[in-house]
Amino acid sequence: MTLTETEPLIEPNQVADRGSDYARLSRRVRQAGLLNRRLRYYGWRIAITGAGLAAGWTAFALLGDSWWQLGTAVLLAVMFAQFAFLGHDAGHQQIFRTRQANRLFGMICGNLCIGVSIGWWVGNHNRHHANPNTEGADPDIMGVLAHSGVRARAGRGLRRLIFRYQAWLFFPMLFLEAGSLHTASVRAVARRATPYWAREAALLGVHAALYLSAVFLVLSPVKAIAFLVVQQGLFGFYMGCTFAPNHKGMAVLPNPGSTDFLRRQVLTSRNVHGGWLTDAALGGLNYQIEHHLFPSMPRPNLRRAQPLVAEFCAEIGVPYCQTSLLGSYTQALRHLHTVGRLAHPVAD
């Protein structure tokens, strides 16, 4: 059993050199109490999110076989994403004090409520956190898109075509993200690649049975398929739009040992500024720099940590990137377009 496959990400301050930049920042964060659990916050957050999901399925049952169910599909897409954020927090040990409690809650949010394996996600996400935007090490930049000239120039066939026009294809492809998450989850538990694969498989099965039974029993076949396309498409699109601002267009590192932990996390991450609505819509991931520096920091503490981290980065001369949501998408698309032009012309 390895860390990258099954275990929650270890806080770097557990092993940091006491005199390192990260160790000094970590002491400030701990002294400010920003790593303390926020059970009251998560209590009402879980209650509100659960009520929203229940309201969505109640409306679905009451509306019956109607095209108005496409509106319900939109609501449920949003609530699925909100449960994904809670599963994310549980996967990072942000909510409860014990690993077992976070794991169980993660399975409820991920496997049962939205049909995504929390075990598969934790393993994949830990590798991303350990080496963000790093060639050959970060699974998030080893997928269908090219984030560096080296990868763009290596593309062949259909992959080369996608690389070439990836800035134009980016948002349309996000509608397929939910399908990708479900497929990866099923493959992981089928291969027994997660430590609690039997429990996860059972919960994924319950989710699929309840979800598909409800849709096809209440709706006619055409409406049911339309509901699935809208609900799952928008769920994936929403998830992709929350992750896109975080790293795309930031520094891409050539190898895992390129720089120290603090700079590796800060230079490859971007924050999105905004108010409470931005925080809620993006699940706190708009404080990506603080989240990457302190993965187990509870979500509501990220906003409080932001000025402290920005000030420290200014002290040591490390660039700290923060922009608007629209600005982050602009930077990401510009980067994808620039890299995509490096792919060999399709006519070659």
C-alpha cells in the first residue's frame, strides 16, 4: 500500500526542514489556528448541501414525466458538484479528526451520492498535489490536453488534432468530464485498485441502481435520455470549470525535483479572488495556492490564510498569482492556444 495509491496526502510540515521557507510559513499558519478543525462550519454546509440534493430529487418526483425535468437536471448537476466538493474535503482530511470518519463520509459523498470512487480519486489527486503541473508526474496534465511544447510536439494522429485546436475544444470537452469520472471509478474498483474496493463497488452499484431506476421509471425513454445528457453533462462541465482556473497557464515543471515544496506549489497554482458567492461556487478551490500549501486546512480557513500566505511570498520574493474568474479562464485558454500551435500541423 503506497501513499500515492491509497493514503491521504501527508502535510509537508511534518517532514520539512525547520529552517526552510515552508517551515517558517507553516509556523505562522499554525500559530494563527488555521489548521484547526471547523466542525460547526461543515455541519451546516453538509446540512444545506444535503437539503439541496433532497429538494432536487423531491422536485423530480413531483414533476413526473415532464420536459420541466430539464430544470431539475440543472439543479441536480449543481448539487452533485457541491457533494463532490465535500468529498474532496473529506479526502484531504479537512472535516473530521479521524481518517476513518473522513473516509466513510467521502464514500457517502462520492460513491453513493454522485457515483465517483473516492478511493480512485484520492490516489489520483494525491499524485497531482505532490507534483502539480510537473511533466510525467502530475496525472492532471497527462490527459487529453497538452500543457507544454514537448507534449504538443509529440502528439500524433487524433491526439495531435486535439492538441492543435485544444483551446477551442476545451469547454466543449468538459461536458464529457462526468462520463470520464464514472468510467475511471468503475475501472478502479473492477481492478481492485482501491483499498476498500468491495465497499466502494457496492456503493457505486447502489448509486447507479437508484439513479437510473428513478430516471427511467419516472420519465419516458426520450425524456430520460435528455435528462441524463443535461444532468451529467452540466455536472462535468461545472466540475471542469472549477478546476480549470487553478493550474492551467501556470508554470509547467520539467521534473519532480525542479524546486522546493513551497515554490513548487505556489508557482504552479493560481488563486481566483471574489466574495462569498465565488467561494461557494468554486468550493473553496479558488484559494488554490493556500490549498496546495496546506491540503488538510479546512475550507473556511483558506480565505483567512490567503493574506498571510501572500504577504509571506512577497517577503521571500516568490510570485503570487491571483486574478478574477474571467481573467483565469483567459489566461488558461491563451496558454492552451499557444501550446497547441506548437503541435505539428495536421496536414503533415
